[in-house]
Amino acid sequence: MKIPLFNKTGEPDTSVDPVCNMTVIVNRPAGGTFQYKKQTYYFCGPGCRVAFSKEPEAYLSGQKTIDM
């Protein structure tokens, strides 16, 4: 699946890092991506990706977060 560079308004497509809640540009996430239950998650940095990979349900449920 090809990820578009920009959305319909001309702005970069973004996603929210599920660990720290930072906005991430999806076509160049500094922390990379992680697939979980057929969903792609985008990360601001490698540390957030690693933390999420160890406990994805805790971050998705809101039980865990990291304040930046």
C-alpha cells in the first residue's frame, strides 16, 4: 500500500504516536512503524516504537503513556 505524501488539504498526512501522543508525518516517521492486529502505527522515535512493541494493548487502552 502506497502512503500518500499529502492529504486532500495539501498538508502532510499525519498520525498520533500511541505512546507519547506526538504528531508524526506518516511518510517519514522518525521512529519507524509497527504492525499490530493489521494496523500500522507510526512513532516519533525508536524508543516509542520499542515500548509499544513490548506492550501494545497497554498503550492503546491508555493504561500507559509517556509524557514528552
